[in-house]
Amino acid sequence: MSPFSIKNLSQLTRGITACPKLDHIALVFALILLVLGGGAIFAVVAAPYLGLGLQEEFFLYRLAGWSRSDLLRMGIFSGLAGLVLAPPNLKQIIDSWPWMARRVRRFQAYFAPAPAEPPVAFHARDQKIILVAAGVFQALYLLIIPLGFECDAAMYLNFSRYLFGSEGGAFNYYRAPGFPIFLGLSGQLLFDSFILTVVLHAVMGILSPLLFYRALAPVSRRAALIATGVFILSTAPFHGAKIMLPEQLFAFLIVAGVYGFSRYYFSRDVRFLHLSLFCFFVATFTRWEANPLLFM
């Protein structure tokens, strides 16, 4: 067995943390690895926007022959190594520093689950009907509508290739980077296929009416059911599933953000406010038109 195996690394970590004097050294080293890994990943993603250069002009490529892909792999490895080397008794070390312990307790209290909220009229039968109806409509659209790929879709795909360092990429200065990143994460560059992207679009189309219903149900169950029925009959959640444009992702994020804000308003659970802000933030970087939502 190799002396650098994961098993030996775990044994070494336990041996290091068994010595009280080395606990802080192991923690500091792990934090350094985490910071370096996070900084490397940030530099890879933000290089086009910070003037750090691209391809042969990338600053590390000129200094040490490192491409953006090399830096991304190094960042991922460094971050994972920092997580592995973090000592098991991290909580005891934090508690030994009163100023850090106070901040950790405040952080835990802020994100602690809220008290039990009053029951909300999320009728199980209504939700099953909505999911079945949305699934049928989405399936019909997947069968009827052909795959839509035109000049704007090609531009987003080339933008995605550029962001992920693939050949044939081209940077775009006036389009939001959210959808190109989604294309890369959904496997278009890795598998050279639209199947996974279409599947994810279809899931968004099915979930959108359910989130729409749950956003309105605390006001009136009947009104929420009627409005969701109209929403489904309009086919608005479904027609973009096979179109390689950001409309489907953008619409789902808006509906999810409204749902999060509704849950926060009626339950005062701050976690739903975070969900709402996160969805609106991602929507803003999917289409710039969503930025007013962050200031409402």
C-alpha cells in the first residue's frame, strides 16, 4: 500500500491531533490550505473580470506555465486537503478562544431553526394534483416541441466554453454569466449533449407550479389552487424546457424567490429569506433584468 494513501493520511491526522501542542499548527495549516484553495478557485472564475488574463495571457501561465485548468485543479485539491487535515477536536480549539467562541455561538443562533410555525394550508391532495398536471403538460411539451438552438444559444454555449477553458470559447461582455455556468455544470461541455440540460429544465417546469401554489396557499387555499391551474394552463412553466436559452432557469429562480419570501413573511423563519435572496441573486446573474429584485 502506498504510504500516501487516504487511510495513512487519516492515521497521521489522528496522530497529530493527539498531541495538544500540534493541534493549533494542524488547524492553521488546514486553514491556509482552505484559503489558498478558495482563492485559487476565485481567481479562475474571476480572471476575465479582474484583468488577470486568459489562455496564454493568464498571469500564472506567464509566470509558471500554469493554465486556468491547472489552477482550478490545484484549488480543488488544496481545499479538500484542508478539510481532511482539519483536526477532529476543532470545536474544543474554538472554545479555547473566547472571542471566536462568541462569534460561533452568534452564528449558530442566527441560523438556528425557528420556533415551530403555525400550520400552513399545504393540502397534500392539491399538491399531488398539481405535480401530476405539471408532469403531463411538461411531458407533452417535451414530445411536441423540437430542440431550440439558434444564434443566441450558440453565443451562450461559446461563453460557457470560455468560462470553463474549453476550445472554441468566446467571452461576452454584455451577457450575464449565470446561464453559461449552468450549461457547463449540466454537462453540455463534458458529455457534448443537451439531454441533462433538458432534464433539469423539465424538472424546473414541473416544480414551478408547486412552488407557485405554496407561495399563495397561506393567503387562500382555493385562490392558490385556481391561480396555479391558470398558471399550468398558460404553459408558461413548460415551453422553455427544450430551448437552450436562460428563460427557463430565470423563470424558475423568480418563482422560487417569491416562494421563499412568502414563507418568510408568514413564518418569520429567516432561512426562507436567505433562500429568497439567493434565488434573486442567481437570477440577477442569469439575466441582468432581475437586479431590482435585490433592492425590494
